[in-house]
Amino acid sequence: MSLGASQLWLCFLLLLPLLLFVKKKVDVKRKNKQPPPGPPKLPIIGNLHQLGSLPHQSLWQLSKKYGPVMFLQLGGVPTVIVSSSKAAEEVLKVHDLDCCSRPKLAGTGKLSYNYLDIAFSPYGDYWREMRKLGVLELFSTKRVQSFREELLTLAANITCKVALGKSFRGSGFDGDRFQEIIHEAMAMLGCLSASDFFPSVGWMVDRLTGLHARLERSFKELDAFYQQVIDDHLNPARMKPDQDDIIDVLLKIEKDQAEIGAVQVTKDHIKAILMNIFLAGVDTGTITMVWAMAELAKNPRVMKKVQGEIRSCVGKKGIVSETDIDQLQFLKMVVKETLRLHPPGTLLIPRETISHFKLNGYDIDPKTRLQVNVWAIGRDPSNWKDPEEFLPERFTDSSVDFKGQHFELLPFGAGRRGCPGIYMGTAMVELTLANLLYSFDWKLPSGMKEQDIDMEEAAGQTVYKKSALSLASMSLCASHLWLCFLLLLPLLLFMKKKVDEKRKNRQPPPGPPKLPIIGNLHQLGSLLHRSLWQLSKKYGPVMFLQLGGVPTVIVSSSKAAEEVLKVHDLDCCSRPKLAGAGKLSYNYLDMAFSPYGDYWREMRKIGVVELFSTKMVQSFRYAREEEVAFLIESMAQSSSAGRAVNLSEELLTLTANITCRVALGKSFRGSGFDGDRFQEIIHEAMAMLGCLSASDFFPSVGWIVDRLTGLHARLERSFKELDAFYQQVIDDHLNPARMKPDQDDIIDVLLKIEKDQSGIGAVQFTRDHIKAIIMDIFLAGVDTGTITMVWAMAELAKNPRVMKKVQGEIRSCVGKKGRVSETEVDQLQFLKMVVKETLRLHPPATLLVPRETMSYFKLNGYDIDPKTRLQVNVWAIGRDPNNWKDPEEFLPERFTDSSVDFKGQHFELLPFGAGRRVCPGIYMATTMVELTLANLLLSFDWKLPHGMKEQDIDMEEAAGQTVYKKSPLCLVPIVHQ
């Protein structure tokens, strides 16, 4: 045991009595705590089952039994419900500071741009600055009075809408759509989200139920509306108004960076505040006015009295102004009584306790969610006589108001988190109601009586009247719609018949029977190319599989591959969105995995013209030759000791060194990176690209499985490690102290493109683009080059006749020079045949990178639909007896007098693909492979380790995106004299 560990244990033993004493004190304290009473709870869900569709009413009923301060366990969240004015005063006044923060909720977090607003931001310095901004700049009495004309216009708008059927002035927005957006957003704020009650796992439920997607849609619609509003204000052609509105004020603060302390105000801050204004203002103001008119229609005595007051005061002026409102005392009582019976937010926005305190004698712990049921308080018979009756007169000679000082009436809350927009909200409500009641006498529709008015509430964050308050005749629009539908019905039926016939006549490729949900996923083994090869023997070279939720076509013959990659190349040259590829390519910013389109064409052009051109490859000849020479010298030392060399490891190091020289300008040895760790990172990244991710086969729900299995976390780790490596590489190139190389490497070229913004059309070239391209180069270059050389040496060791023949060619050509240069490689025809034969039997990527079809086409007579995933099994094609004699044999001579090559023109040999998505780095890869093999075979005679025979060489493949030799290849090099 180390000294440090011994000292630690000694300290622990000495402190043990103190720790036990402290624990005892804590246990005693916890035992003596008295939480509020509450109903019994169920395992896991706690008391969630006791919340009805109208929580304020359910909680009111429970409070009658368990008291005005009641404890509920809502899932994983301890919650206290306050239902009396006395308890509310303790919470909102006495202990305001102890419980003035906000809990983090799914809907509020999203719609407030991650709590950048006033209403939902947690308590702290930021909230204080935002609150100050609201009180001083946005909702001050002066600011509200400055909008007196606008409020009067609003009243005119509503009055004209009632009288004339159209608004006083158009805003350019679709009114009906705007209402839908506001209603949906309020529904999102008020819905019972699983993640709000089970913070660690509830998000899964929200995704499965569609709530998460619905929230995202609501956010995007609101965001687009806010952006349009802001853009209109920033339009240089906009006529400058006499009076700055709230957006003008916020944009000025953003520009000046004033009034908000140390916080950098952005457009998202502005949008978050707009969310408070629109959702609180539009929704709650509407609710109050609708309930007021409903209560007045239900109580004609009160309606007559308030109309009498207004008309007596205003006379024949024709419209009620804001100066008249102050004289309308009974109207103000009507508004108070409406807010008592129908507070728009029946439960105040949840608070979260910051520290321990006592409430009504009960212990309230920190991190407890706290809700005040203002609806229940407004109907509490200990505060109000005849609480269910609509009696505005109860406020005669009463000082009770709703501004947060009287806790029996709390529609806008109280304390630090009281609504800052009270004055603006009530000014609009009072002015609108006054004008509606002044201008019209209101009657119920024919045959309807006061008792027939439905006063049922709708569920939500704010409580609407469930059925619309209708005091007008029905529109004929619905009748016209049905008439159009009936006239179009024959045409619709005809079109449906045609579509059904077309679908019936479709002939998909044959394939094995599938299971429910998973389809054919159970038929994929660990070595996909082999599983698919076996299936293709039964179902043919064009085979259909349903892989989870993804229709997939597997191509296993050269003829079908030619149709796909040449005849129908444009129909199927896009890429599907895959979890590993998307993450590691910085959301498809690379060449290999980006979908087909203008962006991909620009990236492809960079690859072909700038990065992998013949000129660029030849410019790094010196680097390849130097690194190969270093490898040979290193192996010569092993040879003198008679040791076996792990060629799998040595060749991976060589490939990494050459790739680093080409991409980074220096070898891997001198880069400062840990070689073993780098190899692990590359292997792990390739594993992530090749693994069967649930989200790739079940796009809507598979991500849940990936998180539960740990695959998502593993992918994130792999991405972060690669990203750190790329960033270090870029930082090294940007270091002013870096010595300027004679030859620009690939990073230099890409940084120049970023600086000049050239070569990529309209796309803004960024660091992420550079990193995505480096990903292609390292994962494709390092991994696949190594694999080809290892398999080539394994086949030669297993076939000494071929080994001897290729060595004879090389040694005869090179003579006693001691090294093979790149100019001499062109003369080594049999070596080139060895490489071809290796790529035929062991293509590094046995299945080409998946394609995705963009349009319908026929393949081998079968119908292929758009959005079908398409995979070409080049491993199976390379072993197809229709193309190759003795396909399982390693016979390089088969390429004698044959024009077949691997550059994408001959579809029986496709290790690098073909068509638009062919690998642009073919020349760079094969140049390195041929040069390395030539020098290894020139410099050494290769023997098997002691006691091993050719048939003992293990040729088993390892599973993955690229197929390695499963066991390392270890051979003994003997220096050739």
C-alpha cells in the first residue's frame, strides 16, 4: 500500500468518531422534521394519479381533506400546495426570499430560450437585472400610458370586429394562425410533461408520446414570429414611429449593451422577453375578458348596472377613453370579481425553494417545488361570502385589490415574482370591456337562456372557458367547405383508385420473410457482408430487406452494381443520415457522408482539385519514401535479433505517419501524440461508423435504445477525442512560431480556403468543415491502407509461390539499389496484380458506404422507391463465381492480360466504389500501398514464426465498418543479401 493511501486511512480512522457523531445529529434532525400532511402515495409515480385534467380543482378537493399546506410527491419531485390566503402570505411575503426561484421545466425552458426571460429564469443576479429592465423600461406606468392611443385602437379593433366582422387595422399576420400558435404555446407551458416529474428519465416518455416534437414545433413557430417582428423593426425602410414600442426599447438596449449589468444582451434575450409579453399578455388578457363577458351575460342585472355606469359617465362621446376608466368604479369591481372567480393562471407559476424554512409549522426543504392555488384561495369561504356567486358589489368600500398586497386575491401573484405587467394587463382589459359594454346591448342567441351558458373550464396553464362564448350568428364557411368536398368526391375516389392500382402493380425485389417491428434485423450476423452474401444466394443479387423501419436493397452482383453505380447513379447517389456518420462528420460537413446536392458538389471539387489531385499526391512522394525507409531500418533491427514483427501494428504506424506527413506536415512520431492512444482512437471511431446503431434502423425511437445501451455516450466520447486531436492539429498550424514548410500540407490548403472563402461556392467555410474533411482523410486513409497491406502480406505468407514470384520481379527490376522508389513501382506489374487480388478478396470496406435513393427507378426489373437505403456488397461481388474462376483462391495471375482495374470502371472489382460517390483518394492510397509492399518484399525474406505452417495462418475477419484481419499478422523478417 502506498504511503498516501496509509495516511488517508489513518485520517479516516481518527475522524470516524466525529463522522458518526455528525451522522447521528443529522439522523435526529431528520427524524424530528415534520413535513406537511398529504395523501398516501404510490411507488414511483407518487401522487401523480391524483391530478385530474383540471389540477387546480383536484388539488382544491384534496386540500379540503389534508389542509391548506399539503405535501404531494409528484413523480420524483417533492411538491407543496398552498391553498389559503394565510399560507400564501407566509410563502409570498414572510418567506419570499426562501422560495423565489423557479424549477427547470421542459416547456418553459424551451420557449424561454433556456430561461433568458423574466418569468421563468431562476432567482439570481441575472433575474434581478431582467426584472429591473421590466419594471423600469417595459411595464412602467409611464410606458403603459405612452401606449394610450394603441390601447384605444385595440378597443376600436375589437368593437369593429364585433360590429363589422373585420378588424380595424390589418397587421400583416394571419390572425387565425397566430391564435393557434399562442394557444399551442400555452398548452406546452401547461401540459404535464414526464420530464418535469422524472427529470432523469422522463424525457424518454416525452419523446415517445410526441410531446417533445410538439414542443419543438411550437418553439420554431414562435421563433419565426419573433424573428419576423424583429426583422420588421430593423428594416431600414421602416417609418420611425413617434413612440418607441417595446421591441424598439429592447433593440436599443442590445445595441448599447445597457441596463442589464454584465449580461450580453442578444436576440434570444429579446425573443425570451417577447415570449413573456405575448403568452402572458395575449392569452391571459383574452381569458379575463371572455370570462367577464360570460359572467355578465349570465347575470343580466350586473350587465345592466355596469352599462348604466359607463353610459352615464361617457355620454354621447361614442368611445370610452382611458381617462374615463378611472371614474368607472363598478366596472373595476366587475374585473376584480372576474379575476377572483376566474384567475387566468389558476396555479401561480411554480416556485422552487432555495433554503429550509417553516410554513404553518411544517418543515419545507430546499429544492421543493411550491405551487399556490389562487383559484382555491379566490373561492375560500373563510375569505369570501357566497364564494361561488358573481357579486362585484362585494368590493364596495373594500380596499382589497389584486396588486399583491392582499393575499385573498392573487391573480398576478405577489412578492419578488409578482407579475410586472399588472398595470398594462388591467388597462387593456378595462378599456376593452368598457367600450364593448358602452357600444352594444348584448343578447343571447335565439332560444338560449342564462342558465344554458356553459361555464366549464378547459385544462391548461391558463384556464379558458371550454366552450366558445358565442353572441353572434354561425358562419356559412363550413357549408361551403362541405359543398366543395362533395363536388370533388368523384375525382378524389378516381385518384385513390389509380394510386392503389399503381401500388398493386409494383414489384419490389425478393427478400426473406420479416418479423414484426424488427423486420430482417435478426438475420444480420456480426460479419454483415457474409450474412448478406448467404442470403443473396437464396434471394438473388438484388434483394430487399426491411431493417427495422428502413427499407433496404442489397446488391451482390457486378451487373446489378453497374446499374446502380452507372446507369442509375444520379437516382441513388445521396447518403442516409446515420448516427455515427452524422456525429463524426460534424453533421455531414465532410465529403464521404454529406447528402447529394450543391454542397456536396463543392466539397467534392475541393477534394478532386485541391487535396487528392495527381500533382498533390506526387508532391508528397518524398514523405512516403522517407517513412517507408524508416520502417525498413526499424525492421532490420528486429531481423538481426531474429524476432517476429507484428506487421499489423507496424503497418498501422507507418500509415499514420504517412497520413500525418501529408495532412499535418509532420510525421506521427514527431507530432507529440501518443501513438498507442491514437491507434485506439482511430479503431474506436471506425467501430462507431460501422456499429449497428438502433437509431439508424428506428429513426424516431432508436436513440432511446442507444442511450440505454451506452452507445450514444460512447459515440460522444469518440467524437470529443477526435475533435481534440483535430483542434490541436489546427492550432499547431496557426501558431505564429511555426516554421513555414516548403510544401503546403492538406491543413494549410484548407486553412487557406477558409481564409479566402474560396473554392466552396456560397457556403461559409469554417473550422468544422476542416475537421470534417480531416475525419475523412484519417479514418479512410489510416484504416483502409493498413488493412490492405496486412491482408496482402498475410496472403503472400500463406502462398509462398506468389511471394517468391513477386519478390523475384521486384529484385530483378531494382537490382542492388537497396530501395524501391515510386518511379520503379510503375514497372512492377505483378506487384500491381497482387494488390488487385488482395482488394478483390479483402476490400477494406466490404459494403460500400450506404447510398440513399432520391427517386423511383427500376433495378434488374424490380421497383426501387425513393428513400430506400442501398448497399453494394463488394466483398460478395469479388467472390462471385460468375466473374472469377476459383474465386476463393489467391491468384494474382488472373489479372495477366486483363484490363480489369479498381478505379470504378469495372464493376466486378469495386473496393473504392464507382460513379459520383467513388473514393477521390484512390491514387493516394494505392501509391502508398504499392510502395510499402515493394520495399518490404525487396528488403526481406519473410518467414513464419517457429513451428508455424502456411495453413496455420488465421485468416478470420474482425467485424466493423472496415474488415481487419482478426488476429495480428506476425512474421519474421530476414534481411535479403
